[in-house]
Amino acid sequence: MPNIYYTKESNVQLAQGMLDKVNQIGQKYHAVTKKMIHITSGNRTRPGQAQAMYTKFKNNGSVKLYSDQKNAQEIKDAYDKGIKEHKNESTVVKAMTDVIDSQVRRSAYISYHLVGRAVDIRKKGMTSSEIEAFRKAVQGSGARLLNEGEPFHWHLQW
Ligand SMILES: [Zn+2]
């Protein structure tokens, strides 16, 4: 049984293979910092993805954060429409989910979280030397590292 070098929110769902990859990063990070990395998000349902994007847009997050800006904008348009019409949060999230559903039907996935290939790691509280250790730990893991906001976190995808 290998040692575990991460903690996670209780609701985080990830395949063991993904947890193993995160653990390898966590081990390298721990070797330098003596600290654990903390997973805040893993697999997402389509409503879960819509909720995450709702929170992001509400905090002035931009579609520019997404590699697929065209599809991100389509979801943002549903958000903007709902806000403009003074719809409540769950109604707006539902409208955004409908857009994500239609994108998935044409095999366009706005986030690797939808296909079980992304994790978010808490960045809050990391010192600059810990950030450097984290970046180094990710190197060689095969993961693409994105520094995302709202709330600030590291996004890793494989
Ligand atoms: Zn993420």
C-alpha cells in the first residue's frame, strides 16, 4: 500500500488511475515541502460543470480561460441571458446545463472534468516556494497545468 500524499474534499470523485497520477505529484511536492496537496474538484456531471461555470462567471471569470472559447461563449451566452432576465441561480444553471448537454451530444466537451481527466488542486495558502515545488512536481507527470481563478486553483488535465 503506497503512502498517500494528497487530501481531498469528501465529495470529490476520481478514478483510481487519476488518483495515482495525483499521488505521484503529491509525493514529489511533499518531498520538498512536507505538505500535502489538496484536491478540490474531480469528475463533474454536466450540472456540476454548469454550476462551476456559473460561479466563475459570477466572479467575473472570462471565457478566455477556456481553450474552446467558442463553446465557452455559448455557455456564457446562456448565463448572460439568464442574468439579464433576472432568473434565479438554479434556473440559470439549468439553462447552462442544457447548452453543455447539446455540446456533449456533438462530442464537444468544455472541460476535461466532464470526461474524468481533470483535477483541481487548492492554491490558496501556497507560498511562492511551494508554488515552485508544485510546478516542478507536475513536470514530467504528463499533465497540462493551468492556473485558474475564481476561486484560485491549479487545474491539471491529462
Ligand atoms: Zn479544473
